[in-house]
Amino acid sequence: MLVDRRTVLAGAAALALAPRMAQAAAEPSLARIAQAKGMCFGSTMGLRNFLDPAYRQLNASQCGLIVPETEMKWVALRPDARTFDFAAADRIVDWATSNGMGVRGHTLLWHSERWMPDWVAKHDYGPDPRKEAERLLTEHVATVARRYADRIDSFDVVNEGIDPDTGLLRETALSRHLGAEATIDIAFRAAREAAPRAELVYNDFMTWRADDGRHRAAVLRLLEGMKTRGVPIDGLGVQSHLGSKYSDAPTGLGQVDERAWRAFLDEVVGMGLNLLVTELDVHDNPLPTAIEVRDRAVADHARAYLDLMLSYPACKTVMCWGLSDRYTWLAGSRPRPDGTPKRPCPYDADFRPKPLRAAIAGAFGARPMHG
Ligand code: XIL
């Protein structure tokens, strides 16, 4: 059904595109190219960039899936312990579905104190804090998952549960009462109950970089534990913010360890889990100023990465964390040493396709047909 609606609406969207995008629109969309290989392509939209009609159009023309950037996180949905504010999330979900796109939910729990609203730490957990923490968490997950259960096929249930430096599970106000493992388990069980047909994903930013072994090992331990405990999990979201760890490598995009990465992915799919590329972009901080050189390096890096990821039949979803450099979240932190704008996305700040766009299309096109 999704596909049929898309086909009709893609035509309408293409007609409405501004002239400078017309040529790009004549080419098959990334969603279409992905779909031909049994895959889904999409990107994130946050309310700030969602309000730009030309950007909405670019997304509608290229994506089969949309994921709200912030609007479904606790910080956006929960002004306090009693209230839910779905206005912004609903706007994005309604727009995406009425334009024939699917939606991913992100995230039912960002298991990181830094990204939870302050009130969660200040909340009065009363005489039985464990019970109150469980009530709060379950109520949140169930309310959000149930609200969108008929429109969202896949949820990032828990985001970034591990401290990559120590390899230990993070602690939050909730987990201090419940235990970190139990917090994660409760979130997944509540999600399954509220949205029984949705794909439930653990999402994290471990990478293929040589210096990321501790994080990979910790993610495997977490997933194995969940499987052993019978926790309902269907997939691993590999965020895929590519580039060097703190974007300060003197040159290049950081050293990768393909063997270690494949060994990691083999273990994950060996557990029967799907693999999702959930937040693809390439941080270009360490790359030279010259745009052609920079864009080429970004595209080549992503192409090699996607070829590897797409060699896994279990990898059927690829999402970018923003389509255009105009709205990349990376612009807000760690400026490039030369002060020029970053170029981590498949389209430039004027919504013109870049080599990264061709690299993504090329990787989809080259994907082997997996059964
Ligand atoms: C980022 C958003 O892009 C920002 O706008 C927001 O302020 C912070 O979060 N990993 C994730 C995403 O899982 O939720 C993050 O999104 C980017 C890193």
C-alpha cells in the first residue's frame, strides 16, 4: 500500500519542484532506487527544517521513510511528569504519512542523563522509587508507542545505552532506581506490548573505526544479554555518523577496521537481528577546504561503508540524518578549523545533489539481490 501511494504522490511532488531541482527530480529518487533492491531509504526532519517548504519537498521527493529528529524524544514530548505534548511529533508524522511515506519512531528512551529532561532527575520518586520509576517509564513508552502503533513500523526503543569510553551501561535517574539492564528491558517489553507489530530496535553510534572496539564489544554484550533474557528486540540501529571520533584527526576520516566491523555485524545478524543504518552522515571536519576534494572523500568513504553494510541481507533500511547541508545538526558544534560550512549530507545547502547522493544511489544499485 505504501508503495502504491508513493508512486502516485512522487509524480505530484516532482511536478511541483522548483526548476533548479527539476533535473535531479527526473532521476529516480533514492527511495525508488532502494525499493528496487527491497530496501527503504529515508531521512530525519526536525520542526525547524520541516517548516521550510522546499526542504519538505526535497524530502518528499527522495524519501520513503521519515524519522522525527527531536520531536519524539522525552525532551520534546514531556514538559513534565504528567503531561504529553504531541503537537510537533504529530505534525511531522501526519505530513509524512499523508505524503505516502513511512515513519520511524526515535526514541522511546534516550538512555543518557544528558538528553533526558531535567525534571526526570528532580522528580519525587516517593517511598517506593523503583515502582515509581517503572511506572513513569512504562507509561511513557506505552503512551507513545500506542499512539503511533498504526503509523510507525519501526521504533528506536532505546538510544545510546552505553558509555563508549568505559563500555559500561550508562546510568540515568530512572536506572539508578531500576538498574540499567532492567531499565532497557522494561522499555522493550512495554514497547512490544503497546505496538506488537512494530520492529523494535536498539540504536547506538558504535562505528567501524579502529578505535571503537570497546564500544562494539559492549554493544554485543548488551544484545546477547537481552536475547538471553528473552527481551523482545528485532534489530540493531547503527547510527553511522561517519568520520573520525572527535572530528579532530589531522587528516582523513579516521582509520577503519573493516575486519573488526564485519566480525561485529556477523555476531549481530547471528543473533537473528536486523541491521539498520539509522543516521548516516559524514563529518568532514578533518578534510581539506577544497569542496571537490572534500565531497569526493566523503562520498568514497560512505560508498565503501554502504557497500559493506548492504552486503548483509539483514540490512534493509538506510536513513540519513538530514538530506541537506543547510540543516545538518553537525553545524551546531565543533566548527571546521578553516571556518567553512560543513558538508556532511547528500545535498548541498541549496539542495543540489552532491557526490554523496550519487554514492548512496550507487550503493543501492550495486546491492546484490538477497533472495
Ligand atoms: C540530535 C539532533 O540532530 C539535534 O537536533 C538534537 O539537538 C540532539 O540530537 N544520535 C542520535 C540523534 O540518536 O538523536 C541525535 O540527534 C544525533 C546523534
